[in-house]
Amino acid sequence: MAYIGRFAPTPSGPLHFGSLVAALASYLDARANQGRWLVRIEDLDPPRTAPGSIDAIFRCLEAFGLHWDGEPMYQSLRQDAYQHALSQLQQQQLVYACSCSRSQFVSNPDYSCNCRQTAPSSQPVAMKVIAADTRFTVQDLILPPQTQHLAQQVGDFVVQRKDQLFAYQLAVVVDDAAQNISHVMRGSDLYDQTPRQAWLQACLQLPQPHYAHIPIITNTQGQKLSKQNLAAALDLKQAPALLSEALERLGQATPCNFRQAPVAEQLAWAVEQWDIKAIPARKQDPIAFA
Ligand SMILES: [Zn+2]
């Protein structure tokens, strides 16, 4: 199987150091395996797309020398593919309409949805997929294999929201298959969700890529760097030093005085020396600099 990797940012704001580490890991693993590296813009929720942020993501990747192959994919243009997948699930009677409101779940932690048993209301409904009533194990190239009993531990989950937007779980599975992704290397915040994606792949008869989850970069309070907690945008003028720092986060031993080397030189070296086994097998990595 030809290696095809991908970086899939959400354009809700500028890329930060955590995004750089994720992009770099997937880029290096693809290039070290003579693979292709694709970009997918996860603009599933267009109102959340910050103006100008998609262009800023492309400029940022270029400034770090992370050149992608082919044309980027945009989730906002993929509604027909997601609708088709939902129809496939409907034909197999694997989905049902749920009219529960978010506030019902929020106000009562023990609230359980009975919509699978009851007729759908005339209210706007979300579509939920029936979780596998069995144990599910997904292998990981960095973290331990993960076993979940989806029905008991996760329950049925939403594949299309009440506002008609398709859920991330469905979109990511459909898009990984459409782009023939063989290897998904991404932040460990998505590790727990992988069995759900594996279940959808099984339901839709899609191939399962290899998964590799890298430590997410957190702030000093242990929160994942994100726009919500005001992670600083990457300073493109500091690209060589930041790239070198990102390589160190991935456990790759960099030569002395590497921080001043041009990004192209750092990347060429890193592809040559790439060692996936050196990536720390942990879920989090607190940021060490401001
Ligand atoms: Zn419900």
C-alpha cells in the first residue's frame, strides 16, 4: 500500500505551536516513507471559519517548508459525500433520529436518550449511529492498542447534528477514505475517538488507515493549545527556531546550533534521520516556553 499522510487543520484561527508539531510529524513520517502528504481544511462548520485563516494556514505551512502534494480538500465542499455515507448507514438501519436537546444532557448527567425506541418527533432531529455492541481494538503506531466497548463506554453517537451539519466523526472517515489516506498521524486528543471512527469505517466498508497519536502540546495549566485558550499564533520570523523546537518535541535528536539553520535544511536532515519510535509515547507534553 502506498503511503499517503495528511494534515487536517480546522481554520478557526491561526496555527499555533501545537499545530506545527502535528503538521511536522505527519509530514516527516510521509516523506521518510517516500509518501505523499495531503492537506485537508476541516471547515465543516463554516460560521466558525475565521476570515483569512485558510490563507494564513497555507502561508504558514510554506514558511516552515511544509509543502503539500496536490490540491487541498475542503470539508465545506463535501456535503454530497457525507450525505451519501449517511444514506448508506440509513439503508443498513444503523442510524436513528434523536430529538434530545443538548441542555437535557447538560442539566442531567444521567440523562439517557430513548429516541431509538420512540418515533421521531416533528422537531429538528440529529442522526445518531448505533454503537457496536462489542469490544473493538484499534492498533496505534505510538500509543498502546486501544480497546473500547462502544455501546457501553461511548453509546450511540451523532453523525449529523440538528442544524444539519455533519459531525466530525463521519466527515473524517469519509474524507480519509476519499483521499486514500494510509496513515493518520495526529494529536492524542483524538486517540479516544479512534474506535468510533473504526466502527464507522466497518459500517461503511471503508479501509482502516494506520493510526499514530503524538503527544498534544499543552499550556502550563495542562490545556491543549487552542484558539479558545489563546495560544499564540506562530511567529513566521522565528520559523527556524520553532521548527527545531518542534523536532525536539517529537524526540528527534537535533544537531547543535540547529536553531539557526534554514527550514529546508532542517527538514531534509529530519526526513533522513526520522525515527517514529523516538516520539514520546504519552498523551501530553506541557509547553516549555511562552
Ligand atoms: Zn435522543
